[in-house]
Amino acid sequence: MIPKLNIVSALAALVFFFLPWVSIECNGRRMGSQTGVQMIVGSATSAAPSTPQQPGEFRLSERKESLGTSYLAAAALIAVASALLISFAALVKGDKDSERGGGILCVFALAFLLTQAALGFPAKREMEKVLEKQRDPGAEKGPHDDVGKQIAQQLVASVDVKPTQWFYLELAALGLPALILGNALLDRLKARGS
């Protein structure tokens, strides 16, 4: 039963890598999204523009640079793919010892993604860098420089990268094997204590 749950969890987690994980917004308007795979390579899917471009706003479709690479998401993808293979091999062989391997890899993938979420998503950092660079540092200082800095800071603050429901479903799919492993560990500790 446990190898089958590990396979289902790892397969679901692998599928969720191809669904939108984060929504990229500026001033409350959706500019685009990133799947788990796009987060690894630094690309994004641009939202169709519903309103004309505002001054100081930029569109994802106009960007040629990367939105940052998530090495933690890459490590999680490798762990999920490995968990799927190990869980399938454990199911075919009927090997009780290797059935935990898939669950352990899912726990590592979960830890990688939780760490990435805690650190922040790369798209937010890269977009903040781009917005701060838009101001020409070689320009002559003028009487309104402080106002320009304040406007740039407000624009940077208006960019938001939010996780979507698919990212949370990814965490849930990876959390199921973690709960199973935790329960097995508690059972062993209780058996030793008795």
C-alpha cells in the first residue's frame, strides 16, 4: 500500500511541476505566471495585456533576461523524479527496505520547496533588480532626484510574486509521504519503548 501511495504522490508532484506555481503581479494586475519548470530555467508565461501599459510599468513579454534560476526547485524536481523511479522499483520488486527511499526523497523535495518559499521566489528578486537599474546612474543630479528614488521604490514595492494553488498542491503531494514516514517512525519508537 505504501509504495502505491508514494508512486501516486510522486507522480502528482511531477505533474504539478508543469502547472503555474506563482503569479507575478504589478500594482494588483497579473503580469504572468511561472510553472515549476519555468522557475528552474528562469522563463515565464506572460498574461495577455487587458489594459494599456502604464508609465513605469514593464511587461514580461518584453523581457529578454532570465527571471532567475531556482536551484532548490531543480533539486526538488530531481528528488521527485528519483522518488517516482525508486517507488516504482520497490513496488515491482516487493522490496520493503527500498519502499521508504521514495518517501524520503519526497521529504527532501518538500524541504527544498519550503526553503525556496521561505527565501522568496527568484522572479521577485530579479524584477526588483531590473526596476532599480532602470534609473540611469550616470545622469546628472537634479533637484527632483529624491522624488525619482521614491517613485522607483514604490514601483519595486508594487511587484508581487504570489504562490498559486498548484504550488500548495505540490507541497501537499510531497507532504503525504512525509506523514507516512513520520507515522512509521512513531510506531517504531513506540514499539521500542514497550
